[in-house]
Amino acid sequence: MHKARLTLVVLGAAMCFLARPSVSTGTSADGSVEGQVVVTKNGSKKDNFSNVVVYLEGVQRTSLDDGRKHVIKQQDLQFNPRVSVVVKGTTIDFPNSDRIFHNVFSTSRPARFDLGLYRSGATKAVEFKREGVVDVFCNIHPEMSSRVLVVPTHHFATTDRQGKFKITGVPPGEYPVVAWQAQGEPQRGTVKIEPGKTATVSFQVAEGDKPVAHKRKDGSPYGRYE
């Protein structure tokens, strides 16, 4: 068994989120990559190693039926889920499930949009065409925030409570591998995939501080909505 071992450090805070697991769409000549992530906080190991995303870049073959739809609800004055991982090209629906008006906007470089105000029961959608991290907010309610990681391929997985993950159906080759947390900068390495074999990658990620308060879409601080 081929093993490619590296240690990456990510500053970020683990959060519960919804993500599609790695799905095998390849052939018997493909390989896989698996490993375990250890999450620390202030130099000590945490009890829960879940919700770290590990994904590959540069994989040419990708599935066409891996689910290019996703939903982030506006419910109880929160976005649900708070953190999502989607493949580039995914359309995300933003239904308003509250009994009040909401707004959905982002000023992040990979996806800048403003869906305006809309009432309870209405739904608006955005296609996420570029890779990267997109922060989503409501222009009325500062407590509402969501973070979307847009990845280039379905070759990604999220860690379980023990920090384990596995990405299957990977064509042979050498690829960049990325470890990402909701509140940290991504850390990068490389992994070599051989036909029919499993490469092993180890990570140590350090949980960082919570993000600072954000502003409204025009750059002004939150206050009375006008």
C-alpha cells in the first residue's frame, strides 16, 4: 500500500454542516485516499474531530449526477445549515421559512449577489460558479450568517467524530490535497494516487477564533433597517 503522509495545520473552528460524502464514480484502476484528522484547541486535543473537509484539486474526471442542488433555509432567524460544502456549478435555494421578511446577500469574491427582501414562503436561488469560500448574510438580521465552501470536484470528504475520512474513485496521478475548516485558512499538500491502491494522509488542524462581526451589504454597521 502506497502511503503519502503529511501534517497540515488549519486555524478554524469546527461547526456542524451538511456536505455530500465522497462517491465512487471511477473504475477498478482508480485509487483512493484516506486518513485521520486530529483537531486541537489551544494546543490540546479536542474530543470531537468532525467537520473538517478534505478535498482534491486538479482531478479532471468528475461526476455529472452528484447532486447540483442544495438548500439553505432561513429559519428561526438563522441560516440552516450554517456551513455547507458544494461542488462548483451547484445551485443553492434560499427559502424563507420564517414569518417575517429576510434578505440574502454576499460580498465574497467567488459569488457576489443580493437577493433583496422577500416574504415568508418565497424562495430565491443562486448558482455558485466559482471555487472558494462564500460568506452569506441577511441585511436585516446581523445574527444570521452562513458559510459555503465551493470545491472544484466531488472528490471530497468530511471527517467523522474520530477524524476519519476516505475519498474513493480517484484517477491515478498526483494531486493537491486541501484541508479546510469553517473558520480557518486552507492548508495544502500533495498526494500520489496509484492504480488500485490507497494513499494515506494524516492531518493536525488547530481550531481558531470565531470570526469578527460583519457589516451590512453597503459596508455600514447594523442598526435600524431603512
